[in-house]
Amino acid sequence: MRSNVRESVGTHLYIEYVFENDLVELDVARTLAAAEANEHALIIAETRRLQIAAHWADLHPGEAIADSRLPGTERPVRLGGDGTPTVGDFAAAELGCVLRMSDGSASRLMADALDLRHRLPLTWTAAPAGRVPAHQARGIAAATRHLTVKQAGWVDQQIAPALGAVSLGATANPAGGRHLSGRPGRR
């Protein structure tokens, strides 16, 4: 990464920075080192995004919303699976605006974060520790959302030792690894 990284990324500075290309000066080894540093930064940023989404949900608890029968008022919704807390249904739209994503994408991000924290604690802990990339942790959360809390916990215990060592596909493949069905004894 360049040494003159800007503190604030305004629209003009952002566009200027995107089109700078300091890579042409790098040899093979330094390009691979830059790719590795970039990948590490992305993993950290994606994990931080999950943590922010979980905290955002905490700041918008569903139980704090007053009951109302008026149309268009905020209501509590359960974005994650069984055992996750409810959140205000406007929360995802607000977060999505800041993250430059649709409210549907922000809802899925919040659902994944809540599922990881409340239903898949071993996977949730592995992400900030760098043992599993956030996209892989989110894939596990999405694949287990239909399960009960108990079933999700069982899956979490089964796949935790393999996190970071195998792909999500190998984890989810009944022939090659633990199955995300949540049923003990089933592969």
C-alpha cells in the first residue's frame, strides 16, 4: 500500500486514488507481496463489516419498538434463524445506505452476523482470529439458517476444527466432509 494513504476518502480523492497505478513498478515478488497484503486487508475489512452489522442490530433491538397498527411504522423482524434476536425492520435500510448496498443485502449481512454470533459461536470466533474468511463464515451462516439453534450448534462443533483448512464446499459436501444438514450421523 502506498505511504501517502489519505486520511479521508472524499469523492474526488477516491476517484483519483482508484486510478493511480503504482503496480507497474513492482516485480513478481513484490506484486505477490502486495496481493498478500491486499488479501489480508480485505479479510480484516470483511470481518469488521460483520462485527459492525452485529453491533448495528444490537443498537436496533426489536423489543424496543412500540406496538403500532399504523401502516408504515417500524416493526420487529427476525433476520437470522431460530435463536437470534429481533431487530427493527428499518435498521437494514439505514445500514445499507452507508455500506452502499441494497436493504436486502444489508438484511442478509445482519442476518449472517446474528446467526454467527448467536448460533455458530465457534465460527464467529474463528473469523476475527483469521482462521476463516468472512465470506466463508457467512456461507455457513446462510446454509444453516433453516436449522434450529441446537442443530446449528451441532454443525458449528463439527466444522470448527476444519475452518480455514478446507473450502466451504468441502465442508458442505456430504461425500467430502461434514454435512450442513444439522443431523448427527448424516453425511
